[in-house]
Amino acid sequence: MKHDSTRNAAYTVDCEDYVHVVKFNPFHSGDSCSLIAYGGNNYVVVGTCRFQEEDAEVEGMQYKTLRTFQHGSRVDAIAWSPETRLDALPPQIRFCTAASDRKLRLFTSDLQDKNECKTFDGHSDYINDLVFAPKEGQEVASVSDDHTCRVWDLEGNEKAHFVLRSPGMSVCWHPEEAFKLMVAEKNGTIRFYDLITHQAILSLECEQIPLMSADWCLKNTFKIGAVAGRDWLIWDITRSSYPQDKRPVHVDRARLFRWSQVNENLFATAGYPGKTTTQLLIHHLGHPQPILTGNATVGSGLTWHRTLPLCAVGGDHKIFFWVTEM
């Protein structure tokens, strides 16, 4: 783990393949380390991280791989289950992936002999995002280019099916709003669905396309953020269905938007993978300019640490980590 100043990443972890997606576990797993999962062309690696920002005994960063899961297909998205526990005996690791073969895979492991993988079939086009029910973790929601959002139980049965008007790009399930699902569509509409009545209850408009990514702020349920075209956009759902704030930030199109887990004014956006350097920008709503610009060679995926103002991006045989101030 070296301090990597050339690309102004605070830390890097070397990986055995191109990293398509990277995801910190957003739930507390009962251990002082943070769980992180990353996906390549045909596998998922689960590991633990510990940073000097949270533990003075650590020099820089400690990373340890717990297990590599064979996947058989390119990993496009990863979601952690709140049922993942490192402090249980035996421990339980549970996560779900979306793959390029249009299937969801639910992995459950005790990191020893028990390694289960269930496949969920139903989507007829690429799956862009997925999320577990944040309280009990007994359901998974997914959105796809097939113009649907689907909710599944852990056996792979479809429990709900919402027909969209364009490709579904992001789906969010907030721990404080357990009966609502946020779905963002490529056509610039973000809708909230009531999971009891299965009706749309609220919609927000970007007024620009394509919307590529949206996120529901963990620290403030009224705040929604997204990227569309070259801009980031922020809504306050108590005030208007139109953005309260927006700014062009990426020279090329913006690709990803993620709220920090620790501060309702802190968020990150990322540009497109495939350019020579993908820009990661960290923004604070109180500042007119990004507070941090990171360059990663061909980055993909963007994820925030559960308790630190630290985010990670995948890249070519590497994961890059950036640390910012609160």
C-alpha cells in the first residue's frame, strides 16, 4: 500500500484484473474493518480495509482479501446485504451482483465451506443498478435497460414490477424510508414508488438528458442528487420537483453521482471510463468549485466509506482511494 501522489490518490490497492465496479459495505458488519467488494471480468473479490484516518496504529492503509468468488461473466454492479456480519460465528458475507449476461447473482458465504450462488432471471437487457432492502435485507431491487424496475425475494421470485418510460439507471432504498423506492430513468425523470400500493408517489425532473446516475442522500432524506449531461443536479424534494442547484462539472459527460455517507453536503461525481484519465470530483455544497480533483487512468465505479470522508474508484488492475475533509 503506497502513497500514490502522481494521480493524487491517497492510497492504491493492486488488483489482478481491470476493476469494473467497487463497493464499500454501507452497513455496519460488526467489525472495525470496512468490507469492500470489487468486480472484474469474471470474478468478485471481497476484502477488508482499515485506514490511518480511523486507526492511529495503521500506517496508511491495510487491505486484506477475504475471498475471491468466481462469477463467469463481467460484473456490472454490486450491492451489499445488511445481513453481512463479520462478528457472527461463522461469519456471513452476502451480496448480489448484476452481470453482463442480464442476470442477478446472490452470493452467500461463511468464508469457509459454505459458498452459495443463486441466479435470478427476468431482465431482458443490461442491469444498471441494484440494491438490498436496507433493514432486513430480504429483498433486492434492480433497474435495467429493459425499461423495468423489479423487486425480488432472496429465492429469485419477482415480488414487484414497475414499468419505466426509459432505461432505469439507478435505484435507491433509504433505511429511513423502508417502504419507498427511488428509481432514476435515463430520460431525466426520478420517481419514488410506494412499495405497499405499488404506485408512483412523487417525481422529479432533470430537464436535461441523459441522466446517468442518481443517489438518495443518507444523511438527509429530502436531498436527491444526480448527473445528467455534463452537470450535477441537487433537489430538495420538500421544495420543488425541479433542481434547486446545478452546475456543469465534467468536460465530457458525467457518469456517476454518489453522496458521502457522513456529510449531507459532500458528494462525488465521476466522468466516463475509457478516456485517458477519468476525473473524480469531490464537491461540497458550500464551495463553488470542486474541493478535490482526482485523476485515475480509466476509472470505473465510485463508492464512499461508511464512516470516513473517503471514496474509492476502480481502475486498470488497481483501486484508488481519495480522502477529503468534512
